[in-house]
Amino acid sequence: MPKSPKEVEVKFRIENLRTIRERLKSAGFKLKTRRTHELNTLYDLPGQRLRKKGELLRLRQYGREWILTHKAKAVSKRHKSRVELETTVGDGQQMQAILLALGFKPSFIYEKFRTEWTDGVGHVVVDETPIGNVGEIEGPPRWIDRTARTLKIAPRQYITKSYAELFFDWKKSTNHPATEMTFREVRRKA
């Protein structure tokens, strides 16, 4: 399925992993990627120039694959929409060294276990994160809403925040001292 450079998505909280898997199967979704570990590092320039513009640069290790992504400033209404450009990288360690040499510094690290599902039009991902389970529905806006109804997710449950925003909201509500959204950091400082 060719990917459009415009990403349109919503996130939602998942209370029960088994229930969401059953609903996806019942709706005709097929497993695209089995549960895979994902480690993400966001990079920024001095003075957080990207963050201040609402942009991000991410290097992701997804299983054995490395992916470099730039996301433009998002427009968040009912759905979150933004231009997303990404490419696979042959050597993630070298890409990190290049980013550092260009003056980028890691600004936030987050990890999760991701399972991907598709129906051929869009996709739904199930993310198991250190701060709870989150789903994402990505595709055309009407398809997102139709898929959400099928999965019994009401529009009031839509989340348009990034994982960094969700993490800092979680930190504030729990008073947790973790500085990164990694399993080790969240467990170690609990």
C-alpha cells in the first residue's frame, strides 16, 4: 500500500488488548506486522528549533529496520494531520553519528511494542507503551471515523497528542520522575 506524504490519524486508549484484537479480526483486518519492539529517538537543534516550529525529526529502530522521519507542523482538529516524510536507513548507528555531526541532539526517547493491522485502505496499530496501551487509526478521515465506530471508539475518545505530549501529561498526573518513555526508565524510577 503506497503511503501518502500526508499522515491523518487519531490515537485512542486501549483498556483490553484481547478485546481490540478480536474487534480488528471481526472487522476484517489482517495482521500486517507481529508484535515488534520499537525504539524512537527524537532529535532537535540547539534551542529546540524544530519543536518550537511544531516539527520533529525521528530515528526509529523497528525490529531490525531503521527509519528516519521528518514530520511537519500538525493541524489537530477532529483528526491530526501533517506532512510526513520518511525513508529506511541501512545503518542506524551511522545515521545517529551523521545527525550528531550536523548539530542535532537527542531530545526525547520513547519505546513501545507495536502490532500493525490493515484492511488494505488504512491501518490500525496497537502500541504497548510504558505508560499504557494506545491504538492509532491512520488513513482517510472518513475511513478513520468508520473504523473507529466499528471498533467501538467514540469521537470523544480520539487523542491527537504526540507520544511526547502523552508522556509529559502522564508524568504530571502521576508525579513520576522518569525523563524518557522507556520501560526501564519508568520501572526504575517507580
